[in-house]
Amino acid sequence: MATAYASLLSLGHTLGQLSQHPPRQMAVLGKAQIDSLLDNIIFLLDFLEEFSLTRGGEIQALEEKIARSAYAAEDIIESRVVDQILPNSEAESESSFILLCQNLQKVMEEFDYVKKDVMKIKQTEGIKIMEQPAEDIIDSRMVDQILPNSKAERRRRGIFSFLDFLNLFKKETEGIKIMQRPRKAATAGSSKRDVMKIKETQGIQILHKPRKDATAGSFIRGASNNKNTMVGFDEDLNQIMETLTGDELNLQILPVVGMGGIGKTTLARNVFESPSIVHHFDRLAWVTISQQYSVHEILSGLLKEIGVLAGRDEEITQKNDDELGLSLHRSLFDRRYFIVMDDTWTIKVWDSIKRFLPDNGNGSRVLVTTRLSNVGDDFRSCTPHRLHLLDQDQSWALFCDKVFGKESCPPEFEKVGKIIMRNCGALPLAIVAISGLLAKSSRTVEYWEYVANHTHAALNMGGDELCFEILSLSYKHLPVHLKPCFLYLAIFPEDHKIRISRLVELWVAEGILKPIRSRSLEEIAEDNLKDLIDRNLIQVQNYGSRNKIKTCTIHDLIRDLCLKEARKEKFLRLTKLHSLDFHSAVSRSKPRRRHIIQRSSDREEFLKVAFDTSSLACSELKSTSAKLHRLLRVLKMNGICFYGEILRVVNYRHIKFFASRFPNMLNTLESLSLLWNLQTVIMDGFIGHSPTPINLPAEIWEMPQLRHIKRVGGDFSLPDPHSSNGGGDIIVLKNMQTLHKIRNFRCTDEVVHRIPNLKKLGITYREFPSGFGWDHYEVYNLARLRNLESLLLGSREKNVLQNLCLPQSLKKLTLESSGVCWEDLTVVGSLPHLEVLNLLYDSVKGRKWNPVEGQFLELKSLRIDFVSLEKWTADSSHFPSLEKLQLVFLICLQEIPEGIGEIQTLRSISLEDCSDSANSSAMKIQEEQKDLGNFDLVVRVTSHSS
């Protein structure tokens, strides 16, 4: 179901782009052809949504036909576009156009056959329903309440057809016009009405709907459930804490052993984040090992966790294992450290890194989680701590916590609820997964009985098999619009920290999101992610400065489910090159649009796969000049691109460069405009050692699908757009959300008009040309970017804050190397929605800061980094909503104001390489708060000087 649904969505997005901005303003298809395709998309999307929970051989075969037809149509269309764009093509020849029409006609005929199959299926379903006893037929009003994709529910959630979606792009200019709804033939119209009738008489198999919609705001504040909720392990937690903080001075390794899904990682995370542990140890680091581990990745991960080499990925890549290990040893020497090695499968990984972990004789500890008892025994240090299954009371407490939260279980649900709970076999992950399904579904006894019946078979299984059966039920009953998003998680390696911004960009680029009126695709993606988190299929890993979810992960067993279902539905293919069945794997992979390749450095083997896929995810493949599939749209390769071929793949939607490995970057960027459907451009690092900005081409302003332009470790130079005064069509980049970082950004009236929905902007000002001042850059117009939420501002020019106007919509502001005075921050403090303020490297000059009372009312996170501040006067009235305070390299700061500790919302204070007096004042604040009964305030002091 997921693949068929995703294929139709993807085709719809492609048609939407063609209608909005045809490449080179050339018509790719005729209106009749587009109307026919849209007719098919709408009809089949509705059918799949109506029958999203209906399975069976005939339905599965139909889904494959739908996916095959939709992907074939998209390939034909995109091939036509590519032929038009690439030089010396034969796209304009009459024979080429005739061939296009012939191929497209074949696809149309396939769609007709699919429609006939739909008619047969619905007629069969209708006969079955008519033969049911009257008491087995649910009233259609109940169906509307239960079915997640019913017409009533879709109207409530604001989901519309692709025609509505395309109308959002309506243009009053000449060219392709596909805005009017195509007239349906009588048979097609009656088909949809018949499908609706079937839905209204479906039985109990039509199941659930979300109790409430996810919102962007709720996503920003994180999932509604505590990601580390722990029930039934209080005694285990206390025993482990005692061992870790005990009197034994030698380095000790404590294995925590238990079956998959029993809660080892949750328990370890609760230990790791405990205030008493944070206070007891000088250094803390968490690293996930996995079955296929890399010593280099483990060492680099530990260094990043303790703050060494953080943000210096290029430097880490160039170091070998011994060099990284030596850096780690130096950083841990003479410090009391605590390391968690999560998901360890072999003692060999410990043997590879233990020489880099010094025994300082000060009570350092390493906690290891593993499923394998023999691995726990092999450490021969502490006696392994073995976790056991929950008892009945603990299982019921966890079940109720996840389903009802603070509410109690209604009496009418208690009996069937305990049956479901027992069917989970006392395994926490299974209980959490089924609870997530119930929490997001219609709360009816009939539905719960259905779940109880379908989980009963799992009782005869054990361990991973039991959990997998429960998880499969959770996937089966996902709303169809969530299934492609869930299966796409399989492209990430095991135990990978998935960056949310990256995941959202990929979902959008793949075209697997269902459009919703008045909402951006990014907002829809965040809703879907929030829904998957609430269903306990995704775990939150880290939160960012605005308490917005930054990274997530999925449990190994859930990833196994992703891979199994993705293969089964031909959504993607996993290939482990160098395996014996490589050639057969390649041949079987052809129907799949997405391909994951694990651990390959063999160019010849890689080429056989890379040449025939439209989305490619590959780990540990070295750079090579491979010939890629001409319709490749997404390439995920740890940031490494195929430099020799990149300009020929004009179908890219998402592209990332490592600037230091791309010497001809200037020429490459000049050709970006050839990428007709490009959404995201990311460039990482400098070219050589030059800080010179890279010039973006003027054609950037003519690429309406662009959403994100990012530069890490350098700047872009953005040309002015052509003036609209000369008449003609002006393209507004309504999708543009990120511009980062732009050197000497000119915020002209024309620029403001072109990027009305910009959310994130990074700008730097330096080396103004002779005769130019602030007026030339019109920075006062920044206030007109009314949707801007995040601004990074760097300036080596004077009086930056006096010359610009900050938009009132700002929620996050970062100043770096700007040299403003502390008094100038009154402009910042008056921003009504500011939640995060980062004052980085030499951003503020002066030794005294006396903030004004009544400002920074919504500020939640404050970071001050590498400034000359000595005396800071403040109390709870100056930052009344502050939750997190970070101070870095403030070697002159005398003390943290005592009144900071009185802020009711404050949860953490961290100091890194600050003065001894500042460190002491932080510890004093914590002790005073403890005396007042506040044990929630976490204070962390670290120093990298030895």
C-alpha cells in the first residue's frame, strides 16, 4: 500500500512543478494528457485511502500495478524534461515526441486496466458485505468516526485533492493550464461513488483515526509523551546508580544485559541524564555501537560527545584511529569520566578501544548494554546486571501510562486492555508499541477487542518474534499517508542519529507527502513525524535550543520491521555488496525506486546498482566518477558527491557538496539552474583555505522549487534579482525557507518581495567596497521579512545593530564577531517572541552587562561564548522564562549572578572553560537551590585544559 500511495503522490508533485514552472518555459505534455493523469491520481488516491486497511492477494497485486504505472508515467515525463535541458539532445525531434506519446499512451492503457481491476475488487467487496448478517454491519456514521481517511475526517483535517494542491500554484500567464478539474467519464464517476458506498458499509476492519491533529507548535515543543518514561525499573536504576557512584576507585565496566525491547537503552538513558550522575562525573559521553561498527566512528563519536573536535568533521575524517584514540586518552586523563556503550554485540569492540580509556584511579565508569549474556560475561569487571520482564502490575502501569497519560483507564476498557497487555508478553517495547496504536486510535471497546484478537497469536512466540508480531500490527494499522514516511526511515543505518531537518528535506524531495491546503510541506512532514513519535515508532534523541526536536532514532527491531515491509512492498532495496547473491540482488531491485547500499568501496559493483535507481543511499563508499542514473533525484552518501557526473544529473532535488573536494565549484554553481526541480543546496567547508565567498548564479532567482540554500564553514555571495519594473513574469520563491550564510546581503525591496516565506537567514558583513556603507545594503528592510524566525548575524563593520531593523517574528538570534556593545542589546531584548539568544565569539564588547528589567520576557536559552565579560548584574526579573544557560570560555567572568538561580523555569547551567570563580558561583547556586528543595537544576562544569 505504501509504495502505490507514494508513487501517486510523487507523480502528483511532478505534475505540480511542471504546471508552475515548466523547464525553459516549454510544454512537456499536452493539457489532455495532464488532465488524464490527474484524473487517475485522484481516483486511485481516494481508492487507496478508502481501502487502506484491506489486504489480500488481489489487492496487493493491484497495488503493484498502480506503483508500476505511476512510476512509469513519472519516468517518461522526467526523461522528456531531461532531454529538453541537456545540450545536444534529440528532444526536439519529431520522432522523439512521437515516442514519448506512444510510451505515455501505454501507461494510460495500464491505468485503464487498473481502474477495471478496482471495479472488480469493489464489486467483490460489495457482494461480501451484502452477505454479512445485519448485526455485523457498522453504521456509516461509526465508520466516519473510526476510519482515518473517511471523507468527513479528511475534510476536518483539511486534506484536499491534488487539484486543490495544484490550484495553489495557479498562474494567470500563458502556457500549460491544468487548474480546472477534469470532467470524469460516467464510469469513473460511478466508480468513485461505488467505492464510497463500500466504505460506508465496511465492517469492523476499518479501524481508527487520530484523536487530535498534530500541530507545528506541538512538534516544536516535542512529543507529548516523555521519551524516557520508565516503569518497573526503579530498583534496577538504584542498583546501577550505586555501582556507578560507589567507592571503588579503579575503572569499572558494568554490563546491562537483557533481550531486545526490554528497556536497556531507556534505563541507561535515565542513568546518563540523572542530575546526580552529571554532577558526579567530570566527563560524560554516549556512543551507540551496533552490529556493524567502526572503531573510527566510535572514537570520533566519543570525542564529539565530550566537546573535543566538535564541529570539525573534516579534521576528524583525516585522522586515523590511533590519532583519534590519543586525543581521547588526553581528554580523559586525570578526569573522572562516565561512558555509555549502547547496543554492544561483541567483546571485540571493547578490545579495540580500551587502550584509549585510562584508569585514573578516581572512580571512572563504563556502562555497556547488550542483548548477549556471553558478551556481558566477557568484560570480567562488575557482575552483569540482568534485566527481567515486567510483572503484571508493572506491565499494566506502563500500558496505562502510554495510552491514557495522567487519566485513569475507564472501567469498560480494563478487561480487554489487560488482555492486550498480557498478549505483549511483559516486554516493554511491545507494550509501548501497541499502546501507541491505541492512544492514536478510536477509543471503542469493539476496536480494542479487535486488537486483542489480533495480538493473541503473538502469545506463542517469544523474544524478538513476539515483539515483531506486535510491531507489525502497529505498522499495518498506520494511516496510509504515514506508511511511506515510516518505511523511508530504513535508509538510515542501524542506530543512526537521524537529524530531523535532514529527514524532512528528504521526505519533501522524495515527494511522499500528501499536500494540505495552507500548509507547507515542511509543516506536514513535522506533523507526520510527531504522529510517528506519538505512536512510539520513533524515539526522540535530542532537543535543540528552542526545545525543538533535533535528532531522533528508531529501535533496532523497528528498523528491522521497516526493512522487511519496505522489501515486501518493493518500496526500497537493501544490497550488501561483496555478497554472493549480488547479481541476483541487482536484478531483483529494478522495480524499486530507492536503493540502500551498505559498506562498499568497489566501484564496479557500485556502478551496476547506481545506474538504475532514482534514490540512492550509500554508506562508506569513497568518491568516484560513477555514471549515475539520469533520473536520479536524491543521493545520500555521507555528503560525498560524484563530481564528474553531477552536472549531467539534472533531475536532482537534493544536492550536497564538500567544497574542499570540488576545485571547480564556481563553474558548478553556474550550472545549478539546469537542475529544474532542485530544492536543497548544501555546501560544506572552504575551497582550499580561502574564505572567499562562492558566487551563486543569478538564475537562483528563477528556480521556484528552491527551499534551502546552506553554506557551512563559509559564505555565499548572492546576486541581486532582476528588477520587476521592466515588466514580464516575476518568479516569487514562495518555497524558499533557508538562506545561510550570505556575505554582504542586500535586503532590497525586490529581495523582500521574492522571498516572502523565509524562515532562516544567516548573513555576514565584512570588507565593504570603497564608497559603500550600510545604506547600500538596505538592512532596515529585514523587518519586512515577517515570517523570519531564525537569524544569524555576523559583522566586522561598525554599528550593525544601529543600522538594521530586526523583524518582530524572530525566535532565535545568533550574533558572532559583531562587536556590539552590551547596551545595544536592548534592541534585542525588546523582541516579543525571542526564545534563543546566542552571543558567540567576540559578538559583544565591554566588561559589564546590566540588562534592562522587562526585556527578554520569552527567552528560554542563553549562550555566551568567548567574550570579555567580567561583571554581570541580573536576577530573576531580567530573564523570567530562562530554562538553559550556557557559558563558554568566559575566563574573565567573576561570577554568575546569584539571582539567576531564583528563576523558576531554570533547568540547567553549563560552564565550559570558564574562570574558577564563575565555576564556584555555579556550584554555589546549585547548593542553594537544593537547600530550597529544588533538585531539578543541573549544573555541569567542564574544562579542557589539563
